[in-house]
Amino acid sequence: MPEQTGQAEYAAVVLPHVMTQNQPPPPDGPASGTPAHAAWSLETQTGTPVLRLSGSWDVAHGGMAPFPADGLQDAPRGQTLQIDTSQITNWDSAFVAFLWDVKQAAGHAGLEFDPTSLPDGAQRLLALLPREPAQPPAPKTNTDALLTRVGDATLQALNETGTVACMAAETTQGAAKTLTGKSGMRWKDLATDLWNAGPSALLIVGVVNFLVGAILAFVGLIELRRFAAEIYVANLVGIACAREISAIMTAIIMAGRTGGAYAARISTMLGNEEIDALEVFGIPVSSYIILPSILSLSLMMPLLYIYGTLIAILGGFVVAMSMMSASAVGYLTTTFDGVALHEFVFGFVKSFFFASFIALAACRVGLKAGRSAADVGIAATRAVVIGIVGIIAMDAIFAVIANALDI
């Protein structure tokens, strides 16, 4: 039985020991004709330590007896530990795990472990195990000074800014070459990305902007009713949506929907070594993957902004008609008379810059991701967070610029 069990050379994975040497035998022990439970004893009377093993050393019969780390402390140091296995009836991976514990204890006690008396299969399996148990990695300690850490963070931020700027320059050059057909971009990829970044997002963009416009009209009506100025809710909804809200909400939606998808797709390609394959064949990643992604989102976002603004005005119109006595024609006339064309132009331009930032950030995060499955989720989450924070920061910059230019 031992010889047959140990023929396959494989590394056995054994659970931690759960049985002690002094536990009673299982119910189906020697009295019922089954092999006796595992037992061991140490003899040192002859000067040479001998470890005698008996019983069934398999998991099915409780052969998980652990060997204590100090079990060989009484043996004379410098001797060779002999293993007597003549009384063993059965064994499996539990026996190999026990022998590995004995080998570690022998090393700590200054003894030489002699495996020659073991079954051949047990010797081969024991040889596959490491000499010492793996040590946990030491915790990383950051001993750098505060000024050093600040300098490293600053240099990394500047490096990332330069890298993203280079990506933006390459994308601009690729977009210019697209007009002459020399960009290296496949039109099929551009058409697919245009569909995903445009028509596929109409429903979610429309629903969110409709509800935002409706909420804005409801709140405005409640407040303006105190001053008998309910009709000005049309100007409120129109200007707020055209200038700020629709552009920001549409950008946030696309950052979570499309930006995260870009980062996940590129990080997956990185993990599957598809990016490496493109580089080996000399295909530029900037024109093959990044250019259609950035170009499609930059073209579709302004159009989605116009669509979202009109849907938001419609949402405000529905709420206003249900809460005030003004006519539909009067409400719409007030809306389009009160919202100047430059409000739409301002929001249109902001949407283009929002889209470019979202696409650039998502592609950069995807290219920086690791190669495991968990890194894909991390990259998608990071792209969404960076996109949303960047949108809010850029909108604040546009507000300052608009105030300075008196727009």
C-alpha cells in the first residue's frame, strides 16, 4: 500500500494538523479490524535517536498527528535521526506533512535527518517540499524624509502631466492625419467607438437630464412663487442647464460609462499581452487604440450636451406645466428668449474639453494598470474617479475664465 500510494510525484497540500498524539483512536479502530491510529515514539537509549512510527498515517483514519517543534530536544546533538517505518500500515500526504515537521524539528535540534528508511514514494514527495517554511515578507517602512516624499510626488505629477500632454499631442496629430487617411486608425474601430460613445448613451443621458431639469424647475417654482415671479422659472431652467448643469451631468455620466470602459478595455489588453504584441509588430498604440477612443468621445460629447440640454428644458417644462397656469407657448417663448446663443456655445466648448480630458485620463490609467484581473477593476474605478474630479476642477476654471471675459 505505501509503495502504490507514493508512485505519483506531486506536491501534496495538507491542511494544518488538527489531531494530537494523545487522542483516542477512532471508533472503527483496531477492535473492528481497521488499521490503528497514527502514533510515534522517540528512543535515545542507544545513543542514536530513533523515531518509531506505527499505525495508519492517512487522513481517513486520523493520521494527522502533529510533531511538536521541541520534540527532539532530548536527543543528543550531532547525531543522525533514524526513522523506523516498519509498523506503518497505510500512509498518504498526512504522513509526508508529518515527516516535514520532523525534518524542521531535527534541524532546530542539531540533528541530521536520514530519509533513506522511508518508502520510496514518501522520499520523492518529501524532496519536493522546501527546506524551510516560507517567511512572510517584512512590512515596508517608509523612512524617507517629508521633503523627499513631497519631491517624489511632485516629480511623479510632473511626469504624468508631461506624458498626458504627449498623448494629447499625438492624438491631435493623428486626428489631423485622419483627414488625409495616413493616421493608421481603422475606420471600423472609430465607427464602433462612435456608436458606443454616442447613440448607445442617449437613453441614460436623456433620463438623467430630464430628471435634473424637472428637479430644478420644481425647486425654482417653490421659491419664485413667493415673489409672484413663477414665469421666470423658464429662464432659470434654460440658463442653468445650457451653461452648467447639462454639460457637467453629461460629462459625469460619460466618465462613469465610457471612461471606465476605456480603462478596463485597455488594461485587459495589457493583461492579455495584446499591447505587447502590437508593439512587437510595430503598430503604434496611440493610433490603433487611443486615437479612435479619444476622437469618438470628443465628437459625441458636444452633441450629447445639446441633446441633454433640450431634454432638461423639456423636464422643466413638464413640471412647470403641472404646477403653474402659464401656457405652453408662453413658457417656451420665455425660455428661448431668455437663453442667449452664447450660453449654448459656452457649454458646447466645455463639453469638448470635458470629453478630451475623460478619454485621455481613461486611456492613461488603462496603460498604467497592472496585468492581473484585479487591476482591471482598479483601473476602471480610478479612471471614473479621476474623470469626475477633473470635470469639477475644469468647470471651476471655465467659470473663472467666463467671469474674466464677461461671458
